[in-house]
Amino acid sequence: MNGRSHAQNAAAVRAEAIATSRVHVVARRLTSSFAVYGSANFGIRALNFLLILVYARYLRPYDYGIIYMAEIIAAFLIIGAGLSIDAALQRLYFQHHHDAEELRSYLGSTIRFGLVWMAGFLVLVLAFGGYVQSNLQHRVSVLFYPYVAMAVATATATQGTQYRLAVYLAARRPRPYALLSLLLAVLTAAGCLYGVVVRRGGAIGMLKGKLVAAAITFLLAAWSMRSLLTARFQWRFVRDSLSFSLPLVPHLAMAYGLVVADRFILQHYRSLSEVGIYSLAYTFGMVMYLVTQSLSQAWLPIFFELADGGQDNRKMLGRICSGLAIFLVGLACLGILLLPYSYMPFSITGISPQHVLSRGSSWVICSMPCSLSFNFRYCKQNERYQFSSSA
């Protein structure tokens, strides 16, 4: 009896050692990907912050109000144009990655459908957007032509680039992902500097610069996907993607509506100049969100890969998710403690630190721990795992 008990204990110790070793391997992969995604995201945001200091000499708060409101409307419209297909690409990639030709056909079919749908959506919005705005009872204070129209075209091109980024993300290729993201950021910075600083174009100059940068990046991304776009088209792959992505669209619309509702309310009662100041403060306050964004980009492909495994993988997922939750809560507390000392950018741009503390603290407290709080539910239906987010 003692010998059998000893053997069972030894087997349990070996199993625990193997599980711990696997967790360490996954943690190293996660750390490596997080370093690449984090470097790209923080580099892009740092570049944007530096440019804000430059733009402060050429743009009025009123211009910022126009830009932010136009981009908010465009981002809301693009939720319908994108159909959350990029999320389906990231998830269903792992159902087909065992067969290279099937994966190529799936990605090509879904991406081509998404691009055609967005092109048709863009044509309709550009053709009837001004008419719809003129007949609204409560009109937005930003004109559809040219401001919102250019922002919608920019958002559409950026969404097309997002398909390429989604494939890089699912394929666990952080370096190409980071390079394409940095390329878009650098082209955007160059275009905006030319339009705002060189041409003194104000809000129009910035929107034009962003549009040109987004269009160039999309063309490069489409060229890099040419092998996928020439694959055999199959409607069953499109149906699979839509069955996953369409239920996410109402959630995205409601979540984004909650985020931007304050600016719509503010522009209804106050001037666009105050909307611009508020939006700038909001931009500074969301810097801590980059941590969870980078962590999510690194973690989701690993999670979906492990989710297709057995019970051991699920136990490992539980251990890793618990560690990530503890890490994010600690980081959120650290961010709150450090935020009051980050006053320098605000004194240069004329933004009151209180604006940032009020917005930034709420984002640090709420969004960081919750952004990875998924209810991971493995419902094996038709050979497909499903999950839902409680964030």
C-alpha cells in the first residue's frame, strides 16, 4: 500500500512538473510577443504625443473638435462596414491552419467578401451621408462634406489594412504586424505634418494626410495578401465567418457608443473647442490602455491555439489567466499612483491635468483588469469552440 501511494505521489509530482514546464514555455512565448506588440504600440503612441506638441502651434481647439468628432462618427459607421470580420479571421484561422490550401482558401474568401462589402458600404455612405445628415432632427455640428466623408474613407482603408494585421496576429507573426503598424503611423505622421505644418491646412490638412497614409498602407497590405486574394472562393467559409462575427457587431456598437457618448453630449451643449480639449485629454488618459491592448494581441492567438487542446490545456489556461489578472490589477494600481506626476505634456498643450486624471483614472481602473476578463466557455458545437466576453 505504501509503495503504491509513493508511486502515485511521484506520478503526481511529475505531472505537476510537466504542467509547470508547459506554463513556463507559454509564458516565454507570451512575453516575447508582448514585447514586440508593446514596443510597436507604445512607439506609435509616443510619436502621436510628440506630434500633438507640434500641432498645438498650428491647430486650434476648434480644429481638434472637428477632427475628433469626424473620426468618431466614421469609426461608428465602420463597425457596420467591417462586420467584425477581422475577429472571425483571428478565431477561425485555427480551424483551418492544419491544411495550408484550405487555410488559404478560407482567408482569401473571407477577406475578399469583406473588402467588397466595405467598398459598397463606402459608396453608399459617401453618396447619401450628406442627405441623411441634413434631415436629422439633432444634427452633429461637424459637416459631412468634407470632414466626415474623408474620415469615413480613411477608416475604410484602415479597416482593410486590419485584415492583413488580423492574419499576422493569428499566425503569431508579431514582427510583420509591428512593422505594418509602424508604417501606417509613420506615413500618417508625414502626411499630417505636411498638411498641417507645411500647407497650414488646419483640420482639412490633417484629415487629408490621414486619408493618403491609410490609402497607401492599404494598397501595400493588399499587395502582400495577393496570394490569398487569388485563392479559390468558397461561400461556406464566408458563412462560417459571418456566423461568428455578426453577433459581435451589436456588442461592438454598444461598447463604442458608451465610450463616445460623452463627446456627442458635450458637442450638443458646448462648443467644438471644448470637445477638442476634452478629446485631447482623453487621448492622454488612455495611455495605460496600451498595456492591455498589447497583452491581448500577444495572448489571444496563444489562447485559441491552446483552446483546441484537451483538459490539460484548459487547466493551464486557468492558471495563466489568473496570473494575467493579478498582473493587470497591480499595473492598474501602479498607473493610478504615477498618473498625477505626468504633468509636463499638459502644461505644453494647455490641457488641465484634472481632465486627464478624471478620464485616465477611470480607464486605468476599469478597462485594464476587465479587458482580459473573458468568460471562457468551451461549447463544442459543430467542431467549433465558442467564447463570450464580459468586458
